Amino acid sequence: MQETLSKFKIWLLAIRPKTLPAAVGPVAVGSAVAFSHGKFAFVPAFCCLLGATLLQIGVNLANDYFDFKNSIDSEERLGPVRVTQSGLISPAAVKGGMIFSLLLAFFLFLYLATVGGVTIVIIGIVSVLAALAYSGGPYPLASHGLGELFVFIFFGLVAVCGTSFIQSGELSLLALVAAVPPGLLITAIMVVNNLRDIDTDRKAGKNTLAVILGRSRTIIEFKLLLLLSYLVPPLMVSTGVAKSFILLPLLTVPLAWLLAKKIKVEQGGQLNALLADTARLSFLYSLLFAAGLIVDFS
């Protein structure tokens, strides 16, 4: 029993459960957009949630496996334990888990295609390939300063708009606008991660955007992502895209302000807590944003 429990805990380390709320928030927002069109559907929404979560797990395992394979992870790493580099799970097993997660996600996309049409199959294929290309393949996106762009597109625009499209059958302006804040805040999580690893990534030749920009500019990038996410709700109200309840996420401004202050002074392993707090901010903001959409269009 203890051995089984230990293996379970090790695989939990591998899939990084603290990152999984990043998959939940955009699906909640996309489902709220579908609700605003009077077309919320529970089963497709739930399958979108499962698919997004499996993609997140697949990306995490791919990152663990490929960073070990490419000799990027080392004993100097300051972030959470990487199971491949530490020898807790064999590279073959982590690779198998990655493939299994991405295959399950793709099969869910096949089901969702019966609801949303062939476009969803294309989105599924592109999402799976992008998950692999994030840290693997001949041109790893994360190693060439494109990790943040990947996150914004697939965990922001694609996740929100795709979830809404599957349920409502249309790609609306509201969906496009609503996709921006979750995308920005999930990207901010990536920025903290890359800021923490800036020195070890530079040594390993992994040219993340943080390595390219340097510490001071990366901190500015983080603050801009937070600021822009909080400008969207007032802009939606002022332009008539939504009503006043869309301002609910502004309740999280004190937390965002605290994170913006902390990132200036915390370094190295201290940033692990900031990363987790940024993930919580993204999740809480997205839930309040989704609630605001539901109330506004009820």
C-alpha cells in the first residue's frame, strides 16, 4: 500500500497539480460566453474541461521529459522536482504518460467534433502538436522565446473561444474579448516560471523570453500582463460589450498588486510561492469573470 501510495505521489509531482487550475479558468469563461448566447451545454463543457486538463498534463510531462533529454534540467534547478531528471520515474515512463495524456485529449476532441464540427478536430490536432512542440521537436518553442506566445494562444484564445464555439456554434466578438484576460494571466504564470529559471536556462542554452529580455524587463512584462488583464473589464463596460457585473474580477486587484510588489524583490526558489499565487490569481479572476458574464446576460 505504501509503495502504491508513493508511486501515486510521484506521478502527482510529475503532472504538477498546482498548474491545472490554468486549464479550468478559460473553460469556465468560455462556457459563460456560451451561456450568454443561451446555449450552455453541460456535457460538452465538461469534456472541454477534461480535454484542457489533459493537454495541460501532457505539456507538463513533455516539458519534464524533453528538458531532461535536452540536458536543460540539472541539480541546480530551483523549481519543483522534475521526476525524470531526479530519477523518480524513468524517461520511458514519463514519455508514455505524455503520449497517453495527449491521446486521451485527442479522443475527447473527436467526441467534441460531433458537437462542434470538423473544425474541432483541426483544433485538437494543432493543440496536441503544439503541446509537443512546446519543449520538444527540432525547434522547441519554449527554448526560442515563444513559450509565452504559445500559452496565450492555446490556453487563452483557443481554450476560451473553442469552449464557447463547441457549445454555441459561433465565434463571437464577446468570446474573443473574453479570452484575453485568462490568456494574459496564464501567460503571467509562465513569466514567473521563466524568471525563476533564468540563470539555469541561460547556462543550458534554453533561450526563454526571460533569458532574452533579462530580469528587469521580464518583471516589467509580468506587471504589464497583470495591468492589461484588469483593463479589459472596464473596456467591455465602456464599449457596451458587457454590463457592470463584468467588473467582478476587480475584487482581485489587491492580490495582483501584492504579486507585482513581490516579483521585484523575490528571486530564485522564492519565486515558487509567487508562481503558485499567480496561478491562484488567474483561477480566481477567471471564475469571477465567468460569474460576471453569467449575471450580466441572465
